[in-house]
Amino acid sequence: MSSSQPYIPSSPISPSVGHCKKSRFTYKHLSQLALSSTACPLRVIAHIDLDAFYAQCEGVRLGIAEDQPLAVQQWQGLIAVNYPARKFGLTRFISIPEAKKLCPNLIMQHVATWREGDAKWAYHEGAFADIATHKVSLDPYRLESRRILSCIKDVLSAPPVQRVEKASVDEVFLDLSAQIHSVLLERYPEISGPAPYDDLTERLPRPPTTVLDWDTDALVDLDNDETEDDDPDWDDIVMLIGSEIVRSVRAAIRERLKYTCSAGIARNKMIAKLGSAHKKPNQQTIVRNRAVQQFMGSFKFTKIRNLGGKLGEEVVAKFGTEQVSELLDVSLGQLKAKLGDDTGSWVYDIIRGEDTSEVNSRTQIKSMLSAKSFRPTINSYDQAVKWLRIFVADIFTRLVEEGVLENKRRPKTINLHHRQGGQMRSRQAPIPSGRPIDENVLFAIAKNLLGQIIVDGRAWPCANLQLSVGGFEEGPTGNRGIGGFLVRGDEAKAMKHSLQDGDDHVLNHGDSRPEKRPKSEHGTIQRFLSRQGTSHEETDEEFPSTHSNSDHDKVPPSPPEVSSDAQRPGSRKEHTAPLVGGDTRDEVSAWPLEGRNPFQQNPPNEARISPIKTFFCNGCGKAIAATDKGEHEDWHFAKSIAATERGNVSREATTASEAKPKNSVAAKRLGANKATAGQTAKKTEKGQSRLAFA
């Protein structure tokens, strides 16, 4: 018997060898990145913001040097100031004299305007002095915005990988997650395979890269507990790839269209938007996941989207601060107690940089407005109509951009708002859906609405007019108008002849013709009229299209005038009907509605009048129509059974109920007998006596 081998302990693992370091992120996170999931911690969102957009548009249009101070003027104020002019202390909405004083070489370009009576906007010399007869047009900026958006989409990967949301005329959100996922797998094939053991919760290996080149990007400082000496993880890698994509987008806009823009790259929309304004102009800021708290702590929370209005004021009033860094010390419970559960939870997450809002590539306009405040006021219908024409042209130009001509989208309603003194009145009307939308259609409706306001009461002087369209809906696809179902001209004639040929074939084809019954010996019409209570539907049911020979003497044929087709104006009879006094094998009978049947001795209404027979029910003392006699007797029978079950009838009634007849005729007779017995039991006749039952 051999002895067991002595135990030899295994060699310990050398500390120098160790295990391969794993990432904080899993294969599940990698798959979420490909789907652009809002819950993915590797998600990358970019926000692109055009620098002083209106001023840039005018500078590019006029060919002005980029270092030349330029401002966009609207009436007696400034609505946009480029960055060279800002160095002189100019800001928006300052007065013209003050702007010239601060920057003597400032170029001021007035916005394009619609001039009263014109059908197209234009740049008018001295428009700032003609506020009474001109209306501002922002169409030049909308047109440039569309060109920039098209350029951005050309640079990015094609849909569905591409996700672009137009936030405003000069702002765009990009969800780069899916595109970054493709680049990531190409650069790092070691993570392109399936997860170990097909377990998506397995952690990814650490990135082989230890140093990242951020080029000229502005990096936000890391949080206090993070250092640049730490090796990067996959969230840093995806941010780097995202910054490269955004840089190429910005370069394309610059090269093709001559515009500069700033950008923010972060893990969600809220941080990305804050990042794009961090370093301007013409720069991009990267907010890595490890730098979120440091970045957010430097802001006033009133600068965060959706926290700058009434909600922000409420938070400031209840907590006495508007700094994110100070509000971070407030617990979730305190926020819920003072702001409510939902709002408190949202504020708690948002100041910590948590935002799961999606980049919506289908963001669409819900309404369009064109308005004018009159200084001085207008005082006539003709003046108002001229402005309505301008409003309609303005709105229709934007509708064309929305695809109304291609029937992609169209509004359902049009609204007119009119202010006279301190009173604002409104009228609304639907836009016809059965015809294409054009300027004439909208103008006619707008004039009609104005007429309603004028008729309704005092309309002059008018201080403000607003025209808007809303209720946008997607246009139908693949539908045909009613014209698509109609035939005309030669095609209709050919179809008519083919139908007539088919009718002749049916009438003359012996095999397909139903057998006809012989004429009745007793007079068809008179026999039909002698029937009582027979409806047209009943007659049709009793006169099937075909009969066996045994039915010929049993069922009377229907007269021609009771056909449902003959009683509808314009209907065609395509079946034969027997006529009294002759064979009708090759005829089609049809009686004119306004005429009389030649075989009928009396007018139709008089011929069908017959006395209504009734019978007197002894059970309930009511007169019942003869046609309802059977149903009434069944009701008495059912009532007697119900009374028996309740124990409120005599043993005789109980015995009769148990001996219920099996056929309906006997049941009806029993019901009638019980009803009669119920009446006689109450009163004995002369010579009768009641019998006592044990």
C-alpha cells in the first residue's frame, strides 16, 4: 500500500507581479455608451455656443475685420456687441450716445427690417429712425444658423449615431457617446471583445495610456481629493476623444463659414453648457468627472438652467445663499422639507452635477409669432392690414423652413392679439387642413380675425398687434387626396362601358341567373297588400333570391316597389322582378318614386293601412297588441316562477310551477291560465264557494 505524497506548500505570489489593475467601469457601461444611455457614467455631451452671433453675422456679411469693434443696433439700443468692442466696456442695451463715447471707432449696423408695404425684409439705410413704418426681421440670423447646423451635421457621423439638438439660434447640444464608442473600440481593441464569462458586470482593464494630450483645451482643475498624478481611467479617455471631435467641428465652422464658437465638454447637458461659457471666445473647456465638484462649487446656482427664475429666488429666500458651495452643505431632508419632495430631490442632484436630460434631435418649434408695437399708434383698418401682410410674410418664411411646402409639418391654428389702450383682445381660427398653406390663405384668415375684433368693439387707436400660428402637427405620409380615388375623362368613359358590358353579361348569362317562380294564380299584388304588419325587411327575408320547386306555391313573390334600391333616388336595379300578366325574363323593373305602381289600385300609403288587432289580458287588465300576445304571456309565466321562488304564492302555484311544460306553447297557455286564475281568485261568482286546502 503506497503512502500519500507529502504536502508541499505552493510558492507565494511575488509582490512585484501582482494582479492586473481593473477599471472602475464595466462592460455594461461600455455597452451603454454605444446606446447613448443617459445613465451611462462614460457619457459625453458637448455644447457649442457661437461667439456674439448677431455681431459675427453682420461682420461676415459686411467683410469687416475681426479686430474691428462692431455692434448690432435695434432702434436706439444695442442687441449684440463683438469681443473687440467689449474691451472698451460696451455691453448690450446701452444707449447709442454712450456707446459712441466709449468707443469712437465703433461700427453700428442696424438689423434688417420689414418696411410697411414691402413683401421682403431688407437692410434699410436709416431704419433706426423709422420705427413707425418698419418692423425688425431676424431672418438673416436664422438663415446663418441653418448653415452652421448643416456644417456640424456634415462633420459628425451619420444618424442614428449622430445626435444633435438645436437649443437656440446660436446654441447646439451634441451627444457624442455613440461616435466615441466606435473610435474607442478602434483605438483599444483589447476591450472590443465580449465580456469575460459573458458577464457584463466584469470590470474593464485599465487603459494602457498613462499620459493624455489635451492640446489647447482649457481643463478645469480636479477636485480636492484628486491629483493629476493618478492614472487616467476610461472616463478620461472618452473625454479626450470627445474633445478631438468637437475641435474638428469648430475648425470646420471656422474654415467653411468664417464663424468662431466656444464649446464645453462634460458628462451631461447642464455641465457642458456651463463649460462653454467658462472660457470665451473661440475656446473649449473640458470638465472631467473628477473635476465636477470643483467646477460646480465656483458658480452661483442661479446661473444653472431652470434655477434662474422663481425657483432660484425661492431657494435664495429659504436658505439665504445663492452659492452652490454653500448649498452643498444642506441635507436632502432639509431641501425636501422646504421645497417639496420632487423639487428638493431635483435641486439636491443638480447642484452636484447630476443631470439625465436627453439630447433630443427632434426638438421642434411649437409656435411662431410676429408682432409690432406701434409708436405712434395706428388708427385705421388699412394700416393694420398692411402690418398683417408683413406678419404673414414673416411667419410664412419660417414655415417654409419647417417644411410646410413639403407637408412635413403644418400649424393647425392662427391667433391674432390686438391691444387698444390697456385692453388686449384675441381671436383664433383653424387653418384649413384640406388645402396647402400659402401666404394668401394665412392673410385671408388674419384679415377675418381683425374684422371680428373691429366689429366686437372699439379697436382704435391700436398700440400692438401680434399674429401667431401654433398647434404644429406632423404631415401625413403616403396619403392620397380624394382626387386620387377619382377617374375622369376618357378613363371614366372606358370604365363606364366596361361596367355596362359586365351588367349585360350578368343579365343574359343563363347559368348565373336565379330561377324564377311561376306567377301566382291568386293575384300577387292583392295578396301582398292583404298581409298585416309586414315590413320591407321582412318581405326581403321571405323572398330569397333562389327557391326550390317546392317553394313556388308557398311564398308569394314580392312586388317591385318594395325593393330598397328602387326607393333610393339615383339607385340602379340590377335584378329582375316578376310582373303580373307576363314574363319578365329579359326585363329590369323599376318604378319611379314619384309615380304610382300601375298594378296597384290604391295609393301606396292607403293600401298598406290595416286595422291593428288587440287582445285584453285578464291577468293585468291591459289591452295588448296582437303581435305582442305571446311575449306578454311569457312575461306572466316568468313572473309566476319568480313569485314561487320567493314563497309568496300558494302551494297550487308551486305545484304548477314544478310541473312546468316542456314546450313553449303549453308554457304560454299555463301563463294565460294563471293570469286568469289570479283575477278570479280575488272574487267568487254567484253559486261558487272557496275550497279550503290542507
